[in-house]
Amino acid sequence: MNLFLNYFVYSFSVFFLIFIRATGIFIVAPFFSRNSIPMIAKLGLSLLIAFILSPSIIPSTVLKFDNYFQLTYYGINEFIIGIIIGFVGFLFFTAIYLAGTIIDTQIGFGMVNVMDPHTNSQIPIMGGFYNILFTLIFLAVNGHHFIIRSLVHSYRLIPIGQGIVFNEDLISHITIVMTEVFIFAVKLGAPVLAILLIVDILLGVLARSMPEMNVFIVGMPLKIGVGIVTSLVTLQYLVPFSEKLFDRMFNSIMIVLEILAKG
């Protein structure tokens, strides 16, 4: 009887730790972290994933759960791993908001932000527009499935009970990721920036040649119209751009897991 009870407690503890890592991912991961998804749904999905994975997940060593402090230590470790996996994915999605901020500043929407009900924060107008499109593309290419596969793959590199160490390689890679996020944002907003630069030059020439014309009154609606039209024209390139963005996101998640596994 004691043997069965010990086995049950051990199995439930492993199930709980899997649930903790999955919950950490869904807190910050793209799409899953949206406030439009009820918290009960996130917890239910985490429980379902933990229920499916628990029979096949074997800890690297025989874990000892002699007291609540050891279980808390393992739980914190698993939660941090999940947070890191989701955070790397979230970083690449911030490129969309950054690109929207750049475009809005050039168009003239820099002082106009809207409330995003999914994040409960103020976001740029074009950033919200691109975020909706990229989220739909993310779901269309089954990016949310890959987030779950990343969770499964993480147990091969970092089994339950294995500690993680934050070293220079992790910091260096996060720095590289942030640099790539900025580059992606500039590339996404580059067509609009280039066209609006030409518009500014033409308005400058017009102001010099026709001083009696109020260029500011003419230029503001002109830049808004040109910026919106350019954004609509460049929508056809969002799919190949998103493929590069998502591929780099998934590769970065794998690299981070390898770095954490090495310790």
C-alpha cells in the first residue's frame, strides 16, 4: 500500500511539474498570452498537455519530494523554463509593434494610440493592424502547434529536475534576438518610410517653389493617404516576410533551449 501511495505521489508530482512548465509558456507566448483567451482555457489546455505528456516524460534523475521546499524549487525551475520559451517568441512579435510605431510616426499617427483589449495596453494604430494580420498568418501556418512542439522538445534537452544556469551565451543570444527584432521592424516599415521620404522631399520642393501654399495643411492628409495606400500595396509581401520572421523565432527558441541545457 505504501509503495502504491509513493508511486501515486511521485507520478502526480511529475504531472504537476509538466503543468507548471506549460503554464509558464502560455503566460507570455504569442497568441496564447492574449487576454481574449480566458484564463480557465489556458489552465485547461495546460492540464490537457500535462495529462498527455506525463506518461512519456521521464525525469533525468529520480526526483525526491521529501518536503514542499523541494517541490517548490522544481516548480520554480520549470516555470522559468516555460517563461523563457514563451518570452523568446514574444520578442519576435514585438517587431510588429515596433514597425507600427515607426510607420505611425512617419505618417502622423505618432500621438494617436488605441487600446488593445488583448494586452490591455496602448498600441500604435498600424501596429494593431499588423498584429491582427500576423496573428492570423501565425495560426494559418500552425505556429501555435510549434509552440506546443517546442514544449515537448524542451523535455529532451532539459528533463524535469535538471537545473538551468544563466550564462553569457544566453545573454549574448538574447541580445542578438533583440537586434534581429529591430532589423525585422525596420524591414517591415521600410517601404512606407521610403515613400514618405520621397513625399517629404516633394513637399519641401513645393514649399520653396510656392511659398504662399500652406504645406503643413496639405502635407498631413497627403502623408496619411500615401502611407495607408503604401501599407495596403505591401500586404502581398507579408506572407514571405512572416515566414522568415517565424522561422527565425522557432530557431531561436531551439537555440535558447540548447543553451539552457548546457548550463
